[in-house]
Amino acid sequence: MAWKTLPVSMERVLQSLRDIPASHRMGGIEGVMVKTFRKHVDQRGYFIEQLKRGDLDDAGAPFCPTEPFAQMSRSLAYARGGNPPELIKAFHWHERQWDYWDIVAGNARVVLVDLREESPTVGRIQTLMLGENSPRMVAIPPFVAHGYQAVDLRDVVLTYYVTEPYDPDDPDEGRIAWDDERIGFDWSIQNI
């Protein structure tokens, strides 16, 4: 698969991050939305409504996109353990597509990096825990690089909804190495 080349604007943002430690760029990213799920539990198990028209995020803003979803996919990532766990799937980005991520099995640390040159949170890094221990969904805007890391010994199953269908002739997908020095994110797990 051919990945998109980094646009000049994203390259400028990445170059500008070199001199700012990642620890100084942590926080919320403009446009990223989080929806915490409500579990309906009884003696048989539980039920969660993942997405429905009219949903609000945790801050009370509309959560579903204005355009309809185009595709739903599932990804399995094998956990290998260790500190940090060996499994890191990062970073990728899109020009047009919104991603809606739900970790349905296992637990993962999701890492987002705002690479939108005109964004009020340009360069900021946001981390979220998603999975069985933190049942919620995150909506990721275009030009926000994203990836995740398995944080326990269980495999991670990611279900995601996207606003653009995958087109092998023109994939809306770009890659940046998980350990890109310009982003400078420390993937180690801190034991307390």
C-alpha cells in the first residue's frame, strides 16, 4: 500500500516540535471528542450502545459526524507483554477521514498528536486509556496523528468507524514512525 506523503504544512508542524519537549505539549486537542459508555448490566451480562444519532460526547457536544459513516472495521493486535509492551501501532493520519475508535477487548493507551498547522492546539499530545477498564469511544479529526499501545497481556481488539470508505487506488492514509524524534513521545509505562 502506498502511504500519503506528508503535506508541507504537517512537515512544518513536525519540524517546529523538535525544540519543545513532549512533556510540555500534553493536554486536550481541539476537536477530539470522547464519549464514555453507559453499561446496562444484569445477571446475564451487559449491553452498551456504542453510537446512535443524537449522541453527545462527555462535554455535551454532538458526537456523531454530520456525514454518514462509510465503513466499519476491526483490528486485532497481539499483546506481547513487557515494559513497555512491545506492541505499538502508531502513527497514522488522514486528510479527509474522521476515525471513531472503540477498544472492545483488552486495554490500550491511545496517543493523539495535533498536526493541523492552523489549530489552536497545534503540536499538542493527548493520551487516553480505552478498553475494558475504560469503556469509551474517541472521535479523531483529520490531520490528528493517532496510534495505540497494548498496556496489558491481553490482545487488543479495536473496532472503528470511519467517515470515508477505504479506496485502494487513493488511500486516505499517511504514516509517521511511532518513535519519530520530532513528536518525541515516551511510550514507556510508568510503574508506581
